[in-house]
Amino acid sequence: MGGETVLVASSGGVTRLTLNRPDKLNAFTLAMHAELRAALEAAGADSQCRVIVLTGAGRAFCAGQDLAETRGGGTADAGSRLEQAYNPLVKFITSLEKPIICAVNGIAAGAGANVALACDIVVAARSASFLQAFTRIGLVPDASGTWTLPRLIGPARARALTMLAEPLPAETAAAWGLIWKTVDDDKLEAEVSALASKLAIAPTYALGLTKRALALSSTNTLAQQLDLERDLQRKAGASPDAAEGIRAFLEKRAPKFTGKSA
Ligand code: LHQ
């Protein structure tokens, strides 16, 4: 299923989206943006889908914007490409109330790195790397990099990473807290499948509210965040999954979550 540039496969509550321009290291074209957005929207609306996995075909995850495509249209208004494509993509990924795992199978460069980092759980192959390539070509980091990087790894590392534009090995990315973990290349598929299967039977509604609470914490005061936790706990606490979770604990058995809000 899916289009030419994004492959879509769904099974057991997991929707797997594969960026599919391997000969161009899965660089983003407008067509790929449109297909990815449509696939994400469909997964978001599909009640059977409880977790999304985003990965790349071939040896790279994604090399960012396809620079051959922007050459013709020029980068005179590179901002319009962000406005049209990257900004809505990052907003969609970060606000979708379902978990999104990014399986970084190889190099993630430019906007490709930052789209990966916008996902909820990032697992990288040990040979992968993250390259804030932008300043190599006279651009500034985008697709939320200037927001995400200082928050995840601190301003000092964010400054050097973006200004030097050197590849950051996946192992270092994990050690710095930029991503969740690295695994041996030949274990990536199995590790990500195991994580996805676990999340596919998790209380999806509570996971979505957790994602919302963590996102809002970056602008909230402690008092606002405590109020938010109260409000979201009220919602989660009234869900069938909370009733099931507590009942299962007391009955000393594994819970059977539906993922639903009511
Ligand atoms: C590519 C690309 C690519 C096209 C590899 N485009 N073909 C937003 C708004 C508006 C404007 C601009 O940008 C943005 C956001 C951004 O993402 S800007 C940053 C764009 N990305 C980059 O600058 C990274 C460019 N790529 C590279 O530096 C290298 O390809 C890396 C370091 C990722 C990998 O190097 P290698 O492993 O040596 O592979 P390669 O360079 O030989 O690439 C393989 C092929 O993929 C090659 O095509 P060819 O036909 O010659 O075999 C490359 O031209 C193509 N490719 N990235 N972004």
C-alpha cells in the first residue's frame, strides 16, 4: 500500500511508513511530503492503528530536502517550503496523540535528522549518524532542530552540532540523550518491531495524553503543569483502560487495553 515514495504496511495495530527514494537517500520532495502527510493522516484516523513506525529504505534514513528539486525553484524563498511542507509535518507528528517510533536505519541529515528527532521514540542502528547539514550549504537548521536540540542536549552541544555540521554517531546521540537507544544494525528491525508490538497493546489514550502533557511542559510553569496533570488524569482515570489496568493489577493478571478514550 501507499504511494511510490512512501510505503505503507499495517498489521497488528502497527502502521509502518517507509520513506522510499533509496537512490537519493530518501531526500524529501514535495511528492514525498504529500504521500507522507496523507499516510500519517490516514494512520491517525484509523482506529486500528495504535502505533506508527517511520523508517527509510536502503542505506539512509533521510538526507533532508532534495536539493535538486529546490535548485530549479531556487532557495530564494526557502521559507515557503517550510511553511508548506516541513512545519505542518513536524506539527502533525508532535501533536498526533499516538506514539510514533522512528527507526533510524542509516544517516539522517538536514531536515531528515530533525523529522526523526520530532518522533516520540527514536531507535537508531549503531552505524547511523545525525547530521545537521544546513550550515554546510548556507542555511539554518529547520524542521524544529533549533527548538529540539537545545532542549534535548543543551545549548552548548546544540551550538557546536549545528555550526560545525559534523555527523554525530548514533552511539553519541544516545549517550547525550538525543535519542532513546542504538542497537546493532542487524537487530534494528527486531528491536523496533518488539517496541511497536508493546505499544500496540498499550493504553493508547493515556499515551496520547502523556504526549500532550510532555509537549506542553516546555512552555508551562510548574503550577500550570500540575493543573494540566490534574485535568488529563481526570480524563485518563475515566477511561475504560484505567478501569481495566487497575482491575488487572488487583486480579494479578495482564491487562487487556483497548486504547479507547471511552
Ligand atoms: C541527494 C541528497 C539531497 C538530493 C543525497 N538532495 N540528492 C528546507 C527548505 C528549503 C530548502 C532547503 O532545505 C530545507 C531543509 C534541508 O533539509 S536542508 C539540508 C539538505 N540536506 C543536505 O544538505 C544533505 C545532503 N547530502 C549529503 O550531504 C550527503 O549525501 C550525505 C552526507 C547525507 C551522505 O553522503 P554519502 O553517503 O557520501 O552519499 P552521496 O552524497 O553519494 O549520496 C547518494 C546519492 O543521494 C547521490 O545521488 P547520485 O545520483 O549522485 O548517486 C546524492 O546526490 C543523493 N543525495 N542527499 N539532500
